[in-house]
Amino acid sequence: MRCFCGKQILRGTFFLTAATLISKVLGFLYIIPFTALVGIHGYALYQYAYKPYTIFLSISTIGLPLAVSKFVSKYNEQGNYKAGLTLLRYGMLLMMVSGIVSFTILYSLAPSLARVLSDPDSLTGNTVEDVEYVIRLVSFALLIIPPMSILRGYFQGSQPMGPSAISTVLEQVVRIVFILAGAYTAIHILRNAVGLATFAAFIGGVAGFAVLIVIILSRKKLIKKQMEESSMNENVAVIPMFKELIGYAIPFVVTGLTIPIFQNIDTFTINKLFRLIDYTLLEAEKINSVIGLTQILIMVPVSLATAFGMSLIPGITSSFTNGKIGEV
């Protein structure tokens, strides 16, 4: 059995919460130079890509990262380290399939979504072709983020929050550097500048995933030693394992989708509503951009609560599994 104490909870909570806060603050601050480079017009286009992407990302991961952390924590506490590795292997496969399906759907829906967000008859604002282009570019991130999120869930369930924290910050830093550098390089062609910015989600994901792979490979001997020293390395059947996992995941899916859904409702309706009262598309997009900025700012403090919860779930599960109700 692993030793779990308040100090470990605080350390894990600090790492994950600090990493999430840094990531969200950076995610808000970079908008200032980015908007200065591409203008409100360009930022609106960037936002058109990311809002539907967040919905598809939530659906593609189906709440599994947090569910995985709970599952791994439970079986590790029982001394069955093999169960967590089995889940990681099958979970990665599932997330790869889910990511490919989500990517295909979003990529295919890009023309339809673009027609909702833009107006082919308008002489101002972003064109339907521009919106379609950036949505398709950001959809590539769905190929990498879901499997990466499973690996983060595995590390969180195993209690070391450092790998997840490092991956989160590195992903955001690489994404922002790519966004600003790409926008600056392509500044004379707005479409290309914003396109590069949306593709940064994929580049950042690759960086975050790569660091997790390096960390788990570096801990291969430790994981093997844990399995060898454990007397409860029993195989868990795949179907019951996924049934248990989905049972954990459902609440995370429901709560995880609420914020992206209402944000998308705003993004997809504001332009049409203001066009109905004789605003130009460009004027409507300015309003849409301002509302998008407030949504990002609001998510900074919200992310603290989310990170706090993410770090507590494995600890609570571990203590409950071991019958330590006082710790729970």
C-alpha cells in the first residue's frame, strides 16, 4: 500500500494548480500581442476555430482523463499496478480512435459551421472560406490531445502531479510561441497568420505529449519494480474495465461540456442577432470578439477550482479504497 498524507495532497495540488494557473494566465495574456498583430477581425476568426474545437475535444475525451486518474489510483492502492498499465494501453488506443473520428467529423463539418458563423453575401468581416480554413486546421489537434490527456490521467492517478504540470505548461508555452511567431511571420496574409495560430493547438499538443512520453519511459524501471514487488497484479477484463471507467466518466462529461456549450451558443448566435438589427458583419465580429475575451478571462479563476478538483480525486479515491474515511 502506498503512503498517502496531507503533505502529499498539498504538494500535488500545488503543482497542478500552479501549472493550470500559469497556463490560463499565459493563454489570456498572449491575446494582447496576438490581437495587435492580426486585429479584432483576425482574433474573431481565431475564436471561430477554437469554440467548436473545444466541444469536439470534450466529446472525444468523454471525461476519461479524470476517470482514468480515479481508476489508476484505486487499483494502485490495492497494489494492482498492472491494472493501471492495462488501462493505459487500451485507453490510449481508444483515445486514438476517438481522436481520429472527432477530427474527421469536425474537418467535414467545417464548411457548414463556416456558413453559420459568416455571411457569404457580406462585404465586410471574415469570409466563409477563411472560417472553414481555420476550423479545419485546428481540427488536427484532435489527433494528439485525446491520447495525451489519457497519459496525464495516468500520471495523476499514480500521484506524481509533476509530469502533468510540466506537460500542461510546456504545451501552452510552445503553442503561444508558435502562435505569435507564426502570426508575425505571416502578418501580411491574415488568413495564413490566423491559420498558423489555430494549428498551434496541434504543435503544443505534440510538445506536451512528447514530454509525457519521455517521463514515462524514464520511469519504466520504477513501474516494473512496483509490479514485481506487488502480490496483486491481476488482469482486469477489458469490458468490465471500460464499464467501470465509463461509470466514472459520465459526471465529468456532463460537467465538462456545460461551459463549452454555452460559449458556443454565444459565438454561433451573436453575429446573426446583430446582423438582424443592421450591424455589419465586421461590427458584429467585434462584439463577438469582446465577449470571447471575457469568456477567457472568466476561465482563469474557474481553472483553479478545476485543477484543485483534479488533484484531489486520486487522493480521495486512494484513501477511500484503503478504508481511511478520516482522510477522505
